[in-house]
Amino acid sequence: MLSQFQASYRRMDQSLQRLTDSIAAYNPSTAAADELVAADDALNEDLTTLIQHQRNVLRIEELKRIAQDNDDRIKNHFRAVAELRKELAAIPSMNTNASARSVSIDELLSYARFISPTTLPPTFRKQDVPAQSLSRTAAAESQPHTANGIATPPLGTHDDAQPGNTARINGSNIGTRALKEEEKAWLDSVASLPFVPWPEQPTIANGALGQIQLMLEQGKDPATLLSPAERVEEEERRRVEEEAERAEEEEKRRRRVEVFDAAGGRKRGREEESDVFDPDA
Amino acid sequence: MNPNGTAPPSRPRDPDFYAGYTRFEIECEFVQSLSNPLYIQHLALNKYLDDPAFIAYLAYLDYFRRPEYLKFLLYPGPTLRALELLQQEQFRKDAVTPALIEAMALEGFEAATAGTQV
């Protein structure tokens, strides 16, 4: 670039010099003037080229800057991704080797619903329940008994079947409020928790085992109650027996008719038999 | 079948059916009633826990731990805990003491309410 400029400058310089020489020699040559004009044009062209060149340099600089910015941005993104990955890996993972059983969500939810009434009453608040069991104050009695899904009836029901159980107290029972504090504490054992996560004694007594106990006490043998399959068998047997009886009766009738026919032919042809004594037979 | 039981049964008694209930129903009810500490105390006081056949039966009832049977339990937590405790001889011996029964009841209660806020 520079050498090109220098060449055009020199050319310019030379032509100017030639022209001035020719003018000084009183021999102005138009050729020299033309030469000068041409040199000037050439110089202008070079200047344009220079401007273009400079612009290009600036553009290159700008592009370089943009490229650098993009590189920096990409580097930052990569750094962020790497950090996130590190964070993800740092999250403590579940120990999956304990139970490899997969349960469907529906099953899980339906089982949760199944257990929920017997796991906790809906309006349970832990601060209502005092920690100690023996020293119960009156405040503990006013807990939401209605929320208890398994209501405890008053004393005296089905207790003869379970002599080992201690007596139950329902807080809203009028009789207990009349009791003195220490008597209440004496009767208030583990039984008076307003909600318990297990079946209460009346619930057990109304179940299958309780019914069996009742039957035994009434003297009925529980084994006489037949299962459905056995019942079907029993019915079949009865039907077969009845049919056998009917068949026997038919046989007897037929035999009687035969004997009757063999004994005297007078009544032959008559299908009906008669028990009335016929003196003429 | 005669109601007074004098006639011999025409077939052997069905082992899975008794008094109008299936064996599974009866066993399910029994194992869940074990979750009540007072019932365990009652069994202990009536010397049921000293009978090796009874103890073997309790060990047999451990099948309720399996998922296909577990889903029938209404009180799974206390039931399985009771089954576990009843396998320990020391527990069976101490089950007559009211203090242990009360502690067990408290433990069950605390376990059930553990997730709630104070």
C-alpha cells in the first residue's frame, strides 16, 4: 500500500517537475499538463483506495470485538452449565436399593384414603394433647371428641368378655365430671386418649371374634354355620334325598297296583286304587 | 346337619370357614386387634402368651407384612409394630405390667402424630 502511494507521489512529483521545467523553458508542453492531470487522478484514486482500506480496517476491528464478545458469552454459558450440573449431582439421591417395589399411584392413593380415618382425626392439633398420661386436666377433656372416628361408648358394654381391660371414660359423660380429681386420674389410664390409632375394645367386640365369643356363650356351636360352598352342597344333597324319596314312593305305588292286579282281575282296567273294603272282591 | 350336633358330619369341616366368617377375615381382625396394647395386656394376663402354639401362630401371622396382605390392614403401623414386639420373649414376659402397656400406647400415639405440627 505504502509503496503504491509512494509510486503515485513520485509520478505526481515528476510530472509537476516536468511541467514547471517546460514552462521555465518557455516551451509549455500540453503533454506535461495532461501528465500532471493524470497523475492527480491517479493520486485521487489512491486516496479513495486508502479510505476504503481504512474503513476495512475499522470493520475488521469491530468484527474482532464482536467475535470476542461472543466467545466470552459462550464461555460464561459453559461455566454456568457446568456449575448447574455440579449442583444437580450434589443433590442427595434416594436410596433405591431398599424397596424395588413399584406401586401404581392409584393404588397408593386409594390405600392412603383407606387408612386415613384410622390414622389421625382430621382436626387433630398436637398442642391439645398433653404429653403426660396420668395428670390430665379439665382442659384435656374438652378436645374434639366428635372428630374421633371411633367413639367410645360409656362403661359397662361387653366388659365381661374382656376382663383384663381397664374401664373407659368418655369425657362428655356426666358421671365422670362428678368424680374427684384423683379418682379421675386413677381411671384415666392409657385408655382415655381421645384418639388412638388402633381399634378400641367395643370395635373388637363387634367384630368376627366377638361374634364367635357370643355364639359360644349362647351355647351355639359356630361350626354349624356352613360356608357358601357347603350350603350349596347341602341343598344338593337335600334335593337328591327328596328325589330318592319320591322315587321310592312311586315304586311303592306301582308295586301296590301290580299286587292288586295279580290278586283279582275284577278291578282290571281301573287305574285308581281304593282302600275301602269290598266284600265282593 | 343336626343342630344339636349328634349326627356325624358327612364331610370334614372346612378349615377356612368358621361361624359364618372366612379364616382370612378372622385372622385379619385378630392381627389388627393386636395393635391395641390393652388387648395384648389381656392376652398376657390370661396366659395366652406363654403358650408355644400361640407364639408360633403369632409368628405365622407375620405374613401380613407382605404387600398383597398389607393392603387389607386398616391399622398397619401399630399392627406390624405389635407383631414385631410379640416375637421378643422379654416383651411377652413384661406385657403384664401396666407401665409397659402405657409406654407402648404412648409410643403408638406419638408415632401416629409424629408428622403433625405442634
